[in-house]
Amino acid sequence: MSSPSNHYASLLKLCCENKDQSQLKKIHCLIIKTLTDPETFLSNCLVNCYSKVGNIKYARRLFDKMAQPNLFSWNTILSAYSKSGNLSEMNSVFHYMPFHDGVSWNLLISGHASHGSVNDAVKVYNLMLKDGLGNLSRITFSTMLIMSSSRRCVDLGRQIHGHILKFGFGSYVFVGSPLVDMYAKLGLIYDAKRGFDELPEKNIVMYNTMITGLLRRGLVEESRRLFRGMKDKDSISWTTMITGLMQNGLEREAIDLFREMRLEGLAMDQFTFGSVLTACGGLLALEEGKQIHAFIIRNDHKDNVFVGSALVDMYCKCKSIKYAESVFRKMARKNVVSWTAMLVGYGQNGCSEEAVKIFCNMQRNGIEPDDFTLGSVISSCANLASLEEGTQFHGRSLVTGLISFITVSNALVTFYGKCGNIEDSHRLFNEMNVRDEVSWTALVSGYAKFGKANETIDLFEKMLSHGLKPDEVTLIGVLSACSRAGLVEKGRHYFEIMVKEYGIRPIHDHYTCMIDILSRAGRLEEAKSFINKMPFPPDTIGWATLLSSCRIHGNVEIGKWAAESLLELDPYNPASYVLLSSIYASKGKWDHVSQLRRTMREKGVRKDPGCSWIKYKSRVHIFSADDWSSPYSDQIYAELEKLNRKMIKEGYVPDMSSVLHDVELSEKIKMLNHHSEKLAIAFGLLFIPPGLPIRVVKNLRVCSDCHNATKYISKITQREILVRDAVRFHLFKNGECSCGDFW
């Protein structure tokens, strides 16, 4: 090789490494000017370089002009077509080659295998065998095994394994690693282990592959033994083990192994940090997460986008949203994963408005959302009950085609259900081409929140008939629907089969649903007996549920027991004081009510103030009880007085049990008439155009009087009124509520 050719070849190599097509063309011009008849070697370098920078047209033109292309020349252009996926030209070049070697055959097999043509790859492989066994190499078998694994061709993989042994390649480590990997990925872990054990020589790659396979199948103990038995371990070995432990729910062990890896002084990459930070997030181990963050800064990995995204995710899961924001702001480079991590974090921490804002900022920064990002921001709109913004994202999902992703469709089904548009939720569900357990659960939960027990149960039974297995969330929806409709025996049945047939271990929410089912139906003694048989005591919601039913049914004895239990669990929970006060007030025991109020003052316990809000012209109007802060207060109170007179004519009788003050009757009526949801409804009647539903959200549960009054208002005004309280939806229409008598 001449000295100029050697010099140009070095320059061309740099162009290939930097993918610099402009510089490549300049060097090409120099070659044309300075060399009259370039050597075949240099021409091959040019063809190879043009193909690697993606300009196959130039590469082919140069190849066609070569006076004496050699086998390397043919293989170079064949490789270009093989890697680009132009299988037609690849086949054509192979056909016109004067002769082939093992490289030619492997390139042809690889081209078909890499681009999904399994049958064609197998045909070429069989032709290669007929052409002569001398063409076979470890590359051939590795390519065929990787294809068998990626395309899940078990029978083909076994045949290739047989050929490996038959043709004497069984002892090749390079072949053994993809063989073990293939069996492991296809779920045949014991075949993988047998292949691993039969190999006379094993390198670190083989061990890492086997450990990965064992961990994927949940065989943690075996992976531990193999890992500890390795004479030499590299960074990948440690990272593989840390990742596998984390994925198998052993976050604490993953963090401990990370510490051990640090003591070994091994280099760590983005995958190591990503896995251990995920483990910290799973354990809510904020302090350890901070320590790892400091280690990342010291080791100069802070600017890695993958590590930055993992840090944001970890801080969000640990409820440290300010730290997450700080990391996010300082990231030099952000991708869709980084933005999505911050967006999801806001949603997880109850900052749904910020989640919507960051989605808009993400678009302004030119980052296109993927299905997970769009699904997450739609979920945030669902938490806000923001129908206007959510429908805009629905439109975006249609324009971008992302609605075809099940993550987005499921989010939309949930969104419309949470916003009270159960018909739209069901319509979207019906339009889905593919549905999974999440799809069905979203619709089941939507109907359950409306108290539509029959529809909820019917959907649940259909879900089972489709062969889908419910999860704990599905059963919460079904049990809560039974509770709202007073279906005690149905509820008992579903609670029993939850464990026996579906293997779902009941959590606090399931037990709370059963307490609600029994106590709401007035079976308070049964509810008490049920609680005493529970494997663990109810949580605060469970006790508050029983206490609430005691208020409705006027059971002082059990109510006192529930209140004392709730106070023991959470001494500063205002629900126990308020609900017990309500029970005493309904019995006229005002001295007991006064005593409870004094106790609250002494302990500094404050009742959560009730507030309701309604959206009008992109602005949220918030009301509290007896609120005069609105510029429209005079109109609102006048509207309420007018409504009250009409309601009384229709037969409305104020429910005094909702007033916990020993005052005159007229004062009680006034207090009831000025509740926050009534103020919001009056605002809606004044400003929301006729024909459109009035949508009100309340932070607490709707009281019995407001529930009854809203029925009358819907009848008098002939308006649909949708109230979403802390528990569920209430759709008032023509004097009826969607929840019936079991509100």
C-alpha cells in the first residue's frame, strides 16, 4: 500500500467515526486530484465510508466505477445494502458476485434476519450449508440464534443448537453466549442453564447472560450463587445483579449491593445509577437517594440525560418535588424521558396543574410527546376534572395518531369517567381495537363512581368472560358499587371470590368497602363483628366510614366506639370529632357537642373547611360556606332565595341533622342554604348557558341536605347538575340523582 493511500485511509476513517459527510467529500475530491489511479484498497475505503455515513447512492456509484473490484469490494457494497434494509439490491449484488465467502453469506443472512425476513434468512442459511461447511463461522450461528430469540422461534433455535453441536462449534464462547441468551429470553431457563453448564470455557459475558436470564425468571437465589461464584466480575456483572434485584422487588438488597460495588472501586455507568435510583424511589429512601446524587456529582455523571431523568423520578417518588424541580432545571440536556419524568412526578404528588403546564413547556421546547407522556398529562387532567383541557389533549391524540396506543386510550377512558362523562368514556372504550385489564378497570371504576351498580357488575362479568383477570383496583370498583346500591350479599360474594378465585389479597381499601356495604345498609352490628375479625385494624378511612354510617343511622354506642378507635389511630383527625358531634346533635345532646368542640380547641384540631368550585370561561370560581367574596354575591344569594322558595313549594324540607349548632330554626335554615355547593350551583345557573350541564367539584362529601336540595333544583330548573365530591359523582337530573337513595 502506497504512503498517500495510507494517509487518505486514515483521514477517511476519521470521517466515518464522526459521520462527517461534508469532510468526506472534500477528501474524496483531494483523492481524485492527486491520485490518477487509486488503489482498490482506497476505493474500498471510500465505498465503505460513504455507506457508513448513509450515502449509499454515492457508495454504489463508486463501486460501479471500480476497474477491478475484489471480494472485499463486493462484500463492502453488500454490507451497505444489508445494513440499510434494501433487501432487493442486497439480493441482486449477491447474485452477481463472481464468488462468495463466509462473510458474503453471513451478510446476506444478517440482512434478512435484521429486517424481519425470517423465512428468507433460513433459506439462505440452508443454501449456505449446501455451498460448503467451510463457510460456517461463529458469526453465522450467533446471527441465527439472535434472530430465533428476537422472533421467538423456539423450534428454529433448537435446530440451530443441534447444528452447533453437530458441526463442532459447541465449545465456542462467542456462540455459547447468544445460545444461553436465546433460551433465557424464550423462557426456557433450564435449557439455558444446561447449555451454560455444558460449555467447557465460560467468560464474563456468558456469566452475565446467565445471571440476566435467571433474574428475568425470578430465580434470585440461583443468580446470587452464580454471581458470588464468579472469579472475575466486571461493572456489567454488578449492574446486572443490581438491576435484577430491583426488578424482583428486592430494592434494599439492590442498594446494599451498589454500596458493595462502590467499595470494589468499579466504574459505574448510567444503567447502574438508573437502577439504584429506581430502587431508592421504590423504598422512598430519600436520604440514600441524596447520597447517591452526591456521588453522581463527584463522579461527573450529572450531565448524563439518563441519570438526570432517574434522579428526577427518584425525588418525585420520594415526595421531594422541589429537589426534582432543581435537578430538572439544571439538566443541560433534556429528552422526552426527562420531561415525562417531571410531568409524571407532578401528577404523583398532586400537582396536576403543574403537570399540564410542563407539558405545554415541553412542546414549546420542541420535544414531541410519546404515548406515555400524553397518557400522563391526560391523567393529570382527570385528577383536575378539567374537561376543557382534557378534550384538547384528546384532539391531539387523534391528530398525532397516539390514540392507537393503549396507554393513551386507557387514560382517556379514565379521564372521561373521572370528569363525569361516563357515556363518552364507554364510547371510547367501545372504539378501542385492543383492550387490557386496565381498560376494563377504568370503565368499571367510572360506572362505580356514578353508583351505577348494575352496569358496574355487568361490565365486571363481561371482563371475566373475556378471560381477563381483575386486579385489586377492579375489585375496589365493584365492591364500592355494591355499597352504593345496597347490594350486601353481592358484595359479600365478590369479597369472598376475590381471594379464592383470583388470588387477590385484600388490602385496607377492600375491607373499607365491606365496612361501608354493611354499615350503609344499617347492619352496624355485623360491621362491628366484621372489623373484629379483620387480620389488621381498619385505617382512618375505614373507621370514618363506620362512624359516618353511625351518624346516618343514629347509633351512638357503635359511633362512640368508632370515634374512639379513630382518635387512637389519629388523634388530630377532625372527622372523628365532627361525625360524633353530628350523632350527638341529632339526638339533641348539645352538651356533648360542646364538650367535643372544647376538646378540639384544646388539641388544636380544625375541621377541614368545605369549599366548592366551578369553571366558567377558563376561570375557576371557588366558594366556601356563607361566602361573600365573589363580585357576583348579590346575584348568587338572590338566586338562592328564589330557589329556596320554589323548593319549599315542591315539598323540600331542610335536613337539620346537617347543622351542628344549637341555634334557632331560622338560623339553621339560613346556614344550610349558604353551603358552598349551593353557592356554586347558583353561580352556574346564572352564568352557564341553558342546555349545558352545571359541573361542580367539592373537596368534602356532599351533606344530606345539599344532596336532597340539589334534586329539587334540577327538577325546578330542568338543568343537569353534576357534583363531584370527595367520594363520588352525583348526576342530578329531573329531580333524581344517579346514586339513588344510597348516596
